[in-house]
Amino acid sequence: MESTVNRIQSSLFRQKVTSAAEAATAIHPGDTVAISGFASAGTPKVVIPALADRIHAARGAGSNFTVNLLTGASVSTETERILAEVDGIALRMPYQSEATARRKINDGRMDYVDIHLSHVAQQVWEGYYGNVDVAVVEVAGVTESGELIPSASIGNNKTWLDVADRIILEVNSWVPAAMEGMHDVYYGTALPPNRKPLEITRVQDRIGQPTYRVDPAKVVAVVETNVPDSASELTEPDDVSLAIAGHVLDFFAHEVKAGRLPADTLLPLQAGIGNVANAVLGGLDRGGYRALTCYSEVIQDSMLRLIKDGAVAHASATSLALSAKGLAELTDNIDFYREHITLRPQEISNHPEVVRRLGIIAMNGMLEADIYGNVNSTHVMGTKIMNGIGGSGDFARNGYLSMFLSPSTAKGGAISSIVPMVPHVDHTEHDTQVLVTEQGLADLRGLSPRRRSQVVIDRCAHPEFRPLLHDYVARAQATPGIGHTPHLLGEAFSFHERFLATGSMLP
Amino acid sequence: MESTVNRIQSSLFRQKVTSAAEAATAIHPGDTVAISGFASAGTPKVVIPALADRIHAARGAGSNFTVNLLTGASVSTETERILAEVDGIALRMPYQSEATARRKINDGRMDYVDIHLSHVAQQVWEGYYGNVDVAVVEVAGVTESGELIPSASIGNNKTWLDVADRIILEVNSWVPAAMEGMHDVYYGTALPPNRKPLEITRVQDRIGQPTYRVDPAKVVAVVETNVPDSASELTEPDDVSLAIAGHVLDFFAHEVKAGRLPADTLLPLQAGIGNVANAVLGGLDRGGYRALTCYSEVIQDSMLRLIKDGAVAHASATSLALSAKGLAELTDNIDFYREHITLRPQEISNHPEVVRRLGIIAMNGMLEADIYGNVNSTHVMGTKIMNGIGGSGDFARNGYLSMFLSPSTAKGGAISSIVPMVPHVDHTEHDTQVLVTEQGLADLRGLSPRRRSQVVIDRCAHPEFRPLLHDYVARAQATPGIGHTPHLLGEAFSFHERFLATGSMLP
């Protein structure tokens, strides 16, 4: 292992090296704290636990200590959990996926604002979240001139470093030094009326610089670490995931044949996080595609294999969220992967301008869809938040094709992911073009609501739920004067109410 | 009045002049017909009535004759009505606002696809609506070299002329010849992967040309007309509209004071169609603003006065939908207005890239909002479509500020526009930042759902409905394990069900 001292080339920054506990004293009760991290990658490792200790001690001494916590997206589960466990977070934005924090949010004990990930940086710049007091940002190193080498995710770090009053850096020597050069940090964003076109026309285009800028006067502490990112463990694709992936691949082949997608390259792919997305991506090399590209938020394990195989020529994202095996593969072959991967700020990876221009094929998971194509990505039974909308809306609204994927049932068949009406809408009927379950694929493009309902039920719903859904639609359509989008308001949530009452959506 | 013959400078096109009845014979049963028109401006005047006659005659002779009808947005009510009356439309997209068509759609006798207006051109190019057989496009004239001078709206005309197999032109000499030069028709759009940045950084930037291109071999008929656009009549702002406008102006002043909006110019404004939007715009010169800009779909009467007064320096839109008085004002002062107005294709007026870059302040009407900020713009009581989503989503999602406006009640107080849950979602909680009724303004930025519900009820709901809404929220929040976004699924639509049963949302 190389010496940590080599990672801090600037003497100005070396003078600021201190302990995590000391650094955490720069964070005060009531502060708004913006930290690095996107999915499992790039979360600061030691200062937040030290902050949690301070909060715990303050609480023990009878004084209240909470902060508002801003991130890129989810951060490592350990970090999210320890702050939630000490009730240290007053307001959380823009995304989280950890069990303890989720429970506090659902109990109404933690404020949570769930927004499109492409909107975070601009909304903070616009002042919607007040002053940002402290940024805690993990980096891979500090150059001699005092610029910062990013670690395994970028997220909103550029913005946090720009807007925070005080900055704490964690310099993590576990991050491969050879990762330097993989990042493209764009400094051309601005508030209107001073915005310019983003000059990205291909996935691999670089418009920024490999490092973050920082005002050294704002840096109050530098903490040295050597701690791996927590791993994103994925299971091997199961039959359901493989069936979904198969339908997606068939659809791509169909679209190529119809002349609506380029044959060898398709269009840049975006896939959400998780096992289904991983299975779809993993199936792509069986489709015979060469020189595919990806423009997404997160790079998962399957992407590394596709790059190695030559199926994917270039992948752009804001985070490398890998399993332990994937992390080893990346670090062992970092010089190779650096040529095929570009990491960007999330305001660029998810930017509506770029998503629209590149013509992204957006594939995101969902909790449930209704018979007209409205999608619930966030709220179990309409009220309990799971994670958040993340970047799914950034890609679904502005992409070339907008696809939502899910197994047709959950909880051993007790829950149908196709329901009469979703009790929470994250993506409207105007924004969903294709729904896919292991049962099949519903192509909703150009269909009126009544036609959509038949296709969704027949292609995507589990056979056990189809008669119930058809019965609902038939009775809704038979209601005099019912209108364009037939519903029975008194029964629209009958599936959900039955589940809440009996533990199953089946009668 | 000038002679019509001057409007057709190309002899090639003069040879194709014929009657409307003859031209309409180029349209066959089952054709997909794309016509000009956006709001009340630029609808073809005579060929569609002639087509309706053909359809009526065919039906009388016992044969079926329907077409699929694609437009920019709504077209003149007469045109929409006559085709709907003869049951001539199989599929209609992307927007309509006429009573007879609405009834057929709600009865399930006309297929209707309600999509974001910025998506229309690309989806037709992508082939989602099959082949476009015929385009019927109104123009103001034909140049000597065979280019076409647009009339009072552009909409999707550039796309229709590009993709249609056969083209019928209506040359309308009622359109002021001096309107030439007001249009900016951009020919740089493409399907991915060949898209380039749109080089618009200010509202007045021009990136195209003043005329449409057309392949003369595709032009099967040219019909001469001299028919005014139907007028968009607006009522004088009532007290409710003026109160809403007052809250909006107060909010702008507050945002300027907070440093979140530029003082004299604000940011480019977008306002939906209708009396409330007209009242808000009409109030702007009382705010003391100079050199405002607008980047919107439609220019209404109030905009002409703002331009004349110097409050607005430049307005960009895709349609001039004016009252009879406004039409007279425009034509009498066309040389002045041409310098301050730019008309663009709707794929540019509503383009997410430009909307995000310019930092649009989006102000759109709504039917109702729920206590968490989800907005229903389209479906009365969740099932009966009113008009359609139009461009509201294009602006709301990607703008700098996303505001939705409505009186707090409808039907003489029987309907509350603030409800526990909207039974159809066009704009999600992630996309609405500010709700405004005559009661007040709810600023939802940075608020979690529970906080939002209090602000929405207290600021926007009519006092008669506040106790009912507070009671719903209190009981939902008190339900054990209810979650992040409290709802009682069995009562979520109780307001709507009561209205359907009794004619009032009040108990």
C-alpha cells in the first residue's frame, strides 16, 4: 500500500490534517451538512461517525443536536444508519435507501424531501435549502496546486465544495491513485440567465476537468483514511429477472427491425440500480450488440463485464457502485477501465438537456404500475416510502424510450405490481411508454387509455390477477358517462385495501 | 385587400391551385392526416370542412370513413367540431379543447392520446403513429423559390411538411403579409444519435429561417383562402383572477428581495392559456418590471399590451391566439410587433433543453391539487377528460420555478380545487413548487409531505373546505404505521365521491 502522505501533495492542505473527532467539531447543532456519496461509492468514512458520537453525547447531556443532511443520492448504509440511530437528522434530501432512516421518515420523525436528482444542485444554488454550512467530501488526493482528485463517485461534490462555508476533506488512500483522469468535472453550470449549452453530443465527450477546485481558506480540516467503499452486493439473476431481461432484448430486436433503433449500437442505455437492471444489462452481450454505450447514474458489476467483452464501448455515470468482486476487478484493471468510463457530476449525468439530446433508452424499476401506465416508484401502499424517485424521472421524461420494469408480483404472490390505480404517482401516464414484467412487455406508445388497459393487463399482470383487473375495467367502462379514463373511485384502491386488511391483494 | 395571387409567387405552386373540395379528395379513408393549427391560430380553414362533407357523404352511402388526426395542439373549435360531428376521427392527438370532440372521447368513441407537446414531433419522426399520409397546412404565402411563409402559428408544421406523403396547402391572404420575418423555423432537429445543442441562450435568439421548406413534388393541391383566424375571446379579469395575480406578483417581489430572481427582468415567463394566466400577465406592468421576457406556447392579448408598454421586451411562442380586438391591434401594428415577437416550432418553444437553460418561470392552470402538491390538469373527477396536458409538463418539469394556479373552488363553491388526493396525476409532487389560489400562495420548496399538507390547506384551500381537509390529514397522520405521506385509502376520494353522489364536495 502506498503511503497516505503521497495523496496530499499540497503543504497547505497537509497542515490541516487532523483527526475525525477534531474535524467533526466544525459541525454545529442546526447546521446544514452536505456530504459526498452516491449509492455505495464515495461516502466519507470517518467524520460522520465522529459527528454521530458528538450528537449522541450532546443528547446524553440533555441538549438537542440535529443537522440537515444533503447528499448526492443514497450513501453507505452504515453512514445513513448511525446518523438516523442517534436521531441526528432533522431534514434529509434528496434520496436514501437505508432501513433505520426509512423507519424514522415513515414515523414522521425525520423530514425527507424526495426530488429529481438532476434538480438537487440547482435548487441548492437557488437557495431553497438555505445556507450550506459544512461540506464533508471524500477525495482520492490533493494535487500540489490544491485541486482535489475525486474518489469513486462525484454526485453533487462540485456544488458542495462551491457553496459550503466550511469544508472537511477525507483523503482516502484506498481509492486507486490511477483512478485520476476518469472524472470529468464540469465548471460551466450557472444560474439563469447565464446558462450555456452543454456541449455533450456523445456519451464519451468530456467538457470539464479531472479535479475539483476548492478555496483552501474554506478547508477547516483534512482527515486521512484508508477505508474501502462498502460493497453493493447483487444476487445472481433469478428466473424472473432473466425473463424480464429476455422481453427487453426481444423488444430491442423488434425496434431495430422496425428501423426505430440503430442496429449495432442501439441508443445510450440508462438502467436503474438493482438486480433486475443488472440482469438486463448482463443479457446485452447475448444480443450480439457491439459498441453499445451507457449514460446512466451508476455503474454496476454487469457493466464492467460488458466493457471487458467489448459489448459496451463507453459508460458514463456519476458513481461506481460495485460488489467486493467488482471493486477488485476495477482496481486490478484500472488503466483499462479508465479509458472506457467517465464519471460526471450528477447534474450532468442526469441533465434533461443531455438525456434528451443523446436519446437515452431509460430502464427503471418500479413498485407498481396501474392499468393506464401511471407508475409508483416510491410509496408502498401509497403512504410508506421505500427509497425515493432518484433519477428515474430525469431519464424517463426526457429519454427516447421510457421503460419501467418489475416482477409481476411481490411477497410470494400476495402483491400484484399491476393494480387498478396506483395510490402514489411518480411517473404519469404521459411519461411511460413500455412496461415489462416476467409475464411480458406492454408497448403503450400511441395508445388511448382504454387500449392501454387491455395491453397492460394481458401482457404484464400475473394470470392470477388478470380476471380481477379485467372485471374492474369492464365495470368501470360500463358505468354511464364514465369518461376517457374509466375508474371506479370507490374501488380504485381495493387491491391495496385488501392487502392492508388481509395481507394479500387476492380475495 | 391585396390580391391573393400575389401570395403565390412560384408558378409551380400556382399551377396546383384548386378548390377545397377537389383538394380534399387527396385524403382517403384510414389516412393519418396532420394539420396546422395551435390554439385558435393557423388552422386550415376550408379543406377540413370539405373533408367532413366527404366523410358525411360516404357515411350516407353506407361506407366507413375515418382518419387519424394529428395537430399542433387545439385547433379552431369549428374545425374540431365538424370532424367530430361526422364521427370522422378514429384517433386524435396530442391535444383538443372542443366540446363535441370531448364528448366523443369521453364516451369511448374516439381514441385520444394526450402527450407532452414537446414530444409530438419526435414521436411522429420515431414512427410511433405510423405513416403520415397527408398534411394540410395553412401558410401566408409561397415565395418565388417555393418556400412557404408561415401564418399565425407554427406548431408542428415543419414536421408535417417533412414527413407527410402528400401535402395540401391553404394560402390565406387574410394573414398580414408583413408577418413575414416573425418566424424562426429551425431545421437542425434530428433523431438521436445525431442531435446537436440548440444554440438558444436568450429568448430572442434566432437559430432558424423565416420560411418552411417543402418538396414541391409532394404538394398535391394549393387552395386560396381569405379567412380570419377564429378569435380567442377572453373575459375581463374577475376578482378571483386578480387576487391570484396579486399573490403571484407579491411572490415575485419576495423572491427578488431574497436574491432568488433578477430584480428588473425576473426570468423568462411562461403562462398557460386562459383568463387566470391572462390576468397574471396583465398585472405584470403594475409590478414595475421593465424588459421582461416571455418564452411560452401562446401569446394572448395581454402580451401585446405589455410589449407596447415596454414591460416586455421580447416574447417567444409558437402561436398568436388573440381576440378579435387583439388581432386588429396586431395587424394594425405588425411592423412594431414583428420586432418583439418570435414564433417557433413547438418542439423548440417547449423544448426541455431550452426551458431548463433559460430558467423559465412556469405558470399553468390546474383543475385541482392535492394536499401534497400532486396536480390534476386533465381529468374531471378523475375519469372525464377536459382538454389535455398540453405543454404544462414541458415547462413545469424543467423550469426554474413551477407554479400551478386555480380558483380555490368551482361550480359556485360545490367543488374544492384542493382535495385529499387527486384521482388523476399530471404533475407529481416532485414537479410542483408553488400552488396559488385566490386564498393565497403555498410555497412547497424544501418541504416534506407532512409540512406541505399544512401549507396547502392553510394557504390555498377555501375556508369552507379547510376543516374537512385538516380532519382528513389529522386522522391519516394518527393511523399507526401510516408512513411518509399519510392517506386514508378508503377516504382519499371522498370529496369526489360525494360530488358524484350529491353534486357537491361539501357534506
